[in-house]
Amino acid sequence: MSNTLENFIKEAPEVQKAYQGFIGSLIELEGLDAKTKQLIYIAMKIVSDDLNAVRMHVPMAKNLGASREEVVSVAMLAISVIGLKSVSTFLPVIIECYEK
């Protein structure tokens, strides 16, 4: 568990519980399979410059059957939004997390 999440739970357990319920409701939305949702989350977290979230979502995508190529493709697609930062900053993190 990341320090950020630990702090969130410790300092505001009621808010964290409500937030977790909200996230749960998003996960339950129909229309996309779980693996695709995780790949989208990775893309959104890259674009929002959230390394900690990328580190969390890559293993989740892998556990749901995402291939290394699919996860790497997310960083490649992000080039069109944030430029080479998607490759220079996020690609090494994605590969490291995927290969663990």
C-alpha cells in the first residue's frame, strides 16, 4: 500500500471509505471489460502525471490479462497528449511494474 493511501485511510477514514465506494461503482459500470478499464486508467494517470497511480494500475492490468505490449502501447498513445514525457518518464515505470 502506498504512503499516500495509508495517509488517506489514517487521516480521513470516512472520506476514504466513501471514495472507495465511488471507485467501486465506477468499476461496476457495464460496457467495458475490467482489463480495458485498467488500460484506460493507466492512460489517464499518465496524462495527469500520476506516477504512483501508474505503479498501482499496471500490475492490476497485468493480473487481468493485459499483455506487456498492450500496457506499453498505452504509453505510446499518450505521446499524442503529453509528448515524449510519456516515454521518458512513464515507460520505464510501466516496464518495471509489469516485469515484477
